[in-house]
Amino acid sequence: MLRPDDVRAASAFLDRVVVDELIKRSDAALAREVVSLGFSSPWGPAWAGELTADLSELRDFFAAAAAAGDAMVKFESA
């Protein structure tokens, strides 16, 4: 469970992340991860664009939750 303070902290962190720079710096690691997970299409600009969009949506989601003072339940599955 993420309490409201945790949600605000996560939102503040995500707000400081420059997504394009993070993806560029992580390019080689992301390419290796795509291969290790067995995807048929290699890492490239299309994947980078999708990841950028996903991270932007995540940032917006946390920002809205933080502004509302919401808590979150984090669920992990294998």
C-alpha cells in the first residue's frame, strides 16, 4: 500500500524524471532486456516512443492521485 505521503513522494520523483533522457541513457540496457524477455521485435524507436508515452501516463496518474490526497494499493503478479 502506498499511503498519501508515499504517493506524493512518487509523484515528485516522476515529475523530476526527464523521460527522453532516461530512455536514451538506458538504450543498451533496454535492448538487452527486450532480447532477454524473448520479444520478436528488437528495441528501437517504436519501443522508445511507447515507453515514453507509458511513463508520461504514469506520471500523470501519480500527479492526479497526489493532488487528490489518494493512497494506492500496489499489486504485483508473476
